[in-house]
Amino acid sequence: MAQYDSIAARGSEYAVLARRVRDAGLLERRVGYYARLGGIALAALVAGWAVFVAVGDSWWQLAVGAVLAVLFTQFAFLGHDAGHRQIFRTRRANHLFGLIAGNLCIGVSVGWWTSNHNRHHAHPNTEGADPDIMGVLAHSGARAGAERSWRRWIFRHQAALFFPLLLLEGLSLHFASVRAVLRWPMRNRGWEAALLAAHAVGYLALVAAVLPPGKAVAFIAVNQGLFGLFMGCTFAPNHKGMAVLDGETTDFLRRQVLTSRNVRGGHLIDVAMGGLNYQIEHHLFPSMPRPNLRSVRPMVIEFCAEREVSYCETGLLESYSQALRHLHEVGRHAR
């Protein structure tokens, strides 16, 4: 709990909330939950690839590729949770779990992801500091209006291009993972590289062994395209369209709450979004185990109401609508 004590020292309001949450036992690890979830996910992944082999040379493999893309996102969520140390108490155990879920099972480096994602958590929606808003899309009128390269055209049409661009997100994750392993001073670089290579070789060899070239290319395109789309559709509602900051002008509590959006829904939404539909709670307590986020939500809502801090929560479709309207308005500055 040391990280919360250090954060609490920077903001007395957050200290009060953190104490309530800690006293309620909601920061305790849920290893049994993750053991069950990981076992189910692994069994489903093995079954998915078994179906792939059984179906053989058929265009029905495109449907199999779509199902596998859904399963890949579940492993991405598990890698995400391991990166935040939600599963085990020690860094080593979480990192090992992340290497298996991320590097080996889906070909995404947990070392790269954790480093990049922690920067986002430290500076959510902050220009020049949050890597998630400094990519191919503009999130502020100032950035869209100042751009003079080829990206200006993308900024201008970014609302219309948003979902099509997500089809490339899977490839982007693989490319960024390989580049990081080759160039970054990464912890456990050898294991990161070996498991990424094992995934790539195993994936491509199995596809090539079962499908002829044309169908193999189609399968990979559908599988990786939908993987990226599903990942993007999970993360898009979280911050797009929320406040964009120009520096560290707010305290920790407001910085995390005002830049995040929750998505309403039942347990199906919880599974489909890997618990990230509780984005506000996740940002306030990043190492809180996923199943506890639903329980802490009422406490956070009550606390924000006491402090008159705006708490944003919408339905899934409305979250996309807000994000697209924001991208459209920002894009107008590039015209």
C-alpha cells in the first residue's frame, strides 16, 4: 500500500478516500479470481486454435479468426492487470504472468506496455506527457491547428477515420513491442524477445500449415484487424472527449476523475471491457484487483459528490458518440 500513502501525501482529499478504500479491504489481492479467469481464458484459447486446426482449409476460418481476436483481447486485459500488479504482491510474479499472457499468447510486450501505460496513468489527457493522446489523432484544437505535416489531413477527418484506423491497432501493438525490445533498455530483454519470437513463429507456422496462402492472408487480416478494433473500442470510451490538460494544474484526485469516463453496464460489459469500464476507479487505484472495481464505485461516486467533483458515467454507445463529437470538433481546427 506504500504507493497510495505516497500519493495521499500529495493531496489530503485523496488521502481520505484512499483510507476509506483501504479500510474496506478493497485493495487486497484476489489471486483465486485471476486463477479462475486465467484458466478459463487459456482453455478457450487452446479450444479456439483446436477448432482452427479441425476446420482446416475453409473460408469459415474467418469466423474462427474473429473469435480468436475476442480471446486475444482477454489476454491483453490480463497482461494489463499484471502490469499494474493487480494479481500478485510481487513485481516478479506479476511480470512473469504478464510475459505469458502478453508476449507469448498475443505477441504484445508487457515491458513496453507497462512503461507506456504508466506514463499515461501519471499524466492522463495531458498534452506533451500522455503518450495516448500524442499519436496519430489530435485531442486538442491547439495541436490540430499547429500541425503542418501530412497528419493535418488525418486530423481534419479524424472522426470519420477513427474506427477504420483501429483496424491497424493490432499491427501497431506488435510493431511497438518489437521496436521496444530491440531499442529500449528493457528489464528481462532476453525473455521478452524470446517469447515474442515464439508467438510470432508459432502463429505464422500454424496458419501456414493449415491454410493456403490466400486464405492465410485473409485469416491474419481479419484476426489482427478485429483484435485491434476490439482493443480500440475498449479503450476509446475511457478518456476521449474528456478534459485535456496543459500541465500539472490539478491535484491527483481531480486529474484522474475529470479526465476519465465510466461506462455503465452489467457483468457482460465488465467482461467485454476487462473491467476498464470502471475507468475512474481504475485510475484512482491502478493496482486494485479488477473484481473490486465494481464494489468501490459507489464509494467514489459518494466521495466525488461530497467534494463537488464531476463524475462522468455514460452508456457504451453514448461514450462513443461523445468521443467522436470531440474528435470532430478538434478536427475543425485543422481546416
